[in-house]
Amino acid sequence: MPTPSTPPQIPREVLEDAVAHLAPVLPLLRELGERFSAKGHDLALVGGPVRDAFLGRESLDLDLTTSAGPEVTEEILAAWGDAHWDMGRDFGTIGARRGEHVVEVTTYRADEYDGTTRKPVVAFGDTLEGDLVRRDFTVNAMALRLPDLELVDPHGGLVDLAAYRLRTPSAPEVSFADDPLRMMRAARFVAQLGLVPVPEVVTAMEQAATTLQIVSAERVRDELVKLLLAPDPVTGLRLLVDTGLAEQVLPELPALQLEIDEHHRHKDVYEHSLTVLEQAIDLETGPDGDVPAPDLVLRLAALLHDIGKPPTRRFETGGGVSFHHHDVVGAKLTAKRMRALRFDKDTTKAVARLVELHLRFHGYGDGQWTDSAVRRYVTDAGPLLTRLHRLTRADCTTRNQRKARRLSHAYDDLELRIERLLEAEELGKVRPELDGHEIGELLGIRPGPVLGRAYSYLLSVRLDDGPIGKEAAADRLRQWWAQQPEHEG
């Protein structure tokens, strides 16, 4: 689709409605525009905040672009704001704060990669129109000149926005060559805003997918997180897989597209995983309220819970198929991928643990678990218990309504038993009934690995038998100690 040479006339009421959404910050924007104008420079609100204003969405970002160089920008912002800072002088960006409002002002520029390094090479531009053509997509290549609030939309971004169409201002292969991360951003806008990429954009993504390798893992991770936290992440993930980008970012996801044998002895793991993600999202607004929504940990665990299946699939004699230990293998693969994407340790540990535990409930059967087994389920989940509840429920994608009802009732029963035990025993705080000091004194041993083994033994007693009292716990510890091969002091 060619870029329109003359953008259509925008009805005045459309612009007025968009400006109305900017009302809380209009005085601030107008004043900044006047200050830059007094110094002989242009200033414009650009990109996301303009797009969101036309969508009727609130935007916390105030991104501005200017003809002024970073030194002049810093001088103006220093006189205007309560504080200012250098966000990246080499990139032409200066930040400032006045009251509760924060602005970022960037000199007209173009970002390009040299094809080998992971960092963009910056060149400053000299016109607003020149800056806009270098932006990622037409819906982000709109600007409001300040202080007069004149709409500048040379590439038909507003028409594309109304049509839910995702295009690039320049040829998509040129745009993606300037910054390959824009391909990830395309998938994010599909998930976040419901935009549909035009065929030329999809083709360019397919052809340039491998160039994403030059982008730093941190930038890729941040885009992936924004996609996953969007209202409809599945549509964005499908675009990543269909264009080959997922092979560069999350290769375990397309690997789930296991060839289904002619006898259909197992379900489509890829489609199942996407369905589990959608069902987990539906459960995020549960009544307990102790898990945030949107919940990155839950969404990642739902998406990745079965990534251990491809390497563990075995066709058994007699026509069956097995995925033995795919939970354990999947947890290791999850941790490895998340480390490669530079996720923080806590998030990585939580997601991998949920993947490891996601099958645990299926040993519950018809409710035959002992109280000991329920205690272990709770203590193994620890602070992830609520998320594990949701992941387990989301993992039921069977079309067999009788089986689905049976699983749901079984989990209802397990949650009820957990609730009763939590009330009776405060399982979240389960500890051995003798602390480390008491164990060491009773056995005459010092802190170290041997005392650690004794502590673990008493913890298992507590989980198996519930509270038995200090005296009985001491008797059990003495019996255990007497059976050890040697008494190490």
C-alpha cells in the first residue's frame, strides 16, 4: 500500500476530541512550546501520546521532539522544570520534571544499525517531517506542533489507526533495517492495540527475522514482556511464530508445533499452550486478589509449561505416546531461556518452579491424597500457591465435558482441603517443631551439613504427621539419630 502523498482532511471534531484527552497536560505543553519557539526552535508532541489521544487512551508518556540540539534543550528544560537530567546526550534526549509530570525531549534523529553491533548509530535530523518518516509505524508517525496543536500526519497514521492497520512510514524493509526491534514492536501492537499488519510488513518480517540477532537481549526481553502483558498476547505470539521471529526470541514456542501423527495420539501442544495462556489470563481477576493482573509470572508459566514435551516425546509400543518428566525438563529449559533473555533471578525462579509443579495436581486423582500430601503440595508451592491454582485450572483444555467437570471438582476439593489445613495449621509458616539450636543441643552437634539433615528430617515429620508437639518430635529425632551410620559431632 503506497504512502499517501496528501493526507486526508481530518474532521475538526476528531482533533478536538483527541486534544480533550490531553487537557490535564495542555498548559504544560503549550508553555514548553512557547519556550522553545522563543529560542527559535520547533517542538512537537510525538508518537505514543498522540496515538493514544486519538484512541481515547490515557498515556503517561510525554515524548517530544525538537529541532534544538541537546545543549539548547537542556538549557530550556533547566529553566522550566523542577529538575532535569541527561537521559542520553549522544541520543539527543534530555529529561525533565515539573511537579508530577515528566517529559522527554529528543532532537530530530534517525537510528540505524551498522549490521554487526547491537547498538544503534545516531544521526540528528533537521525537520519534523524527516523525523517522522524514520519512525516505526504510521500510527506513531503523527505529531502535534506546539504550542498551536497543529496535527502533522504526512503518512496517514490517523487513517491507519481508524482502520486498525499497521504500516511503516517508509518501506518496511528499510524501517526494520534501521532497527530490527521494530519487528517485535509490530507483534506487540497487534497484541496491545488490535492492529493488523499489512502484507508487506509481514513479508518484510519474514525476510528480516534473523537480523533480530543484533539487538541486545535486554531490549528483546522488554518488548516480549510488553507483548505478554497486553490484552491479547496470543495474537502477537502467533505473528512472532508465523514470521520466524520466535525462532530468534523464544525458539521453544515454535518447537511446540509437534507433528501430529496420523492416529492423533496426543493433542497439538502449541495450540494447547496458547489456550492455556488465554485461560490463565481469564483467571487473573480471581477473588483472592493476591496476584497482580496482568501477571507476567503466571502468563510466562502458562505459555512455557509444556516446553519440555518436544525433547521428551516417546512413541510407546502399542500405540501410546509419553512425555515422561517433561515438567522437570521444561523447568530447566524455562530457566535457561529466561536467563538468556536477561530476566531477573526472582522472576526466572518463580516461572521455572511453576513449570516444574504444574503436573503435581494430577496425582490427586479422586481426592485420595493424605493430609501429608496436601501439606507437601502447599509447602512446595510456597508463595506461588495461588498462581499454581490458576495455572493448574488453566491447563485443562479437554473438550470432554465430563472429564473437565471431574477435574474441576477435584481441584475444588483440593483447594477446600488446603484452606482447612491452612486455617488449622498455618501451613505457610510450617517449620520443624524444634529449631536449629534445639536440634544441635539435643544431638550434641554443631551447625553444619549434619544439623541440616536433622532439620530436614524433622520438617518431613511435620509435613507427614502434622503438629505432634516438641516432646514427640524430640523422641522421633533421637530414633532417627540412632539409625544414622555414624554420629558425627
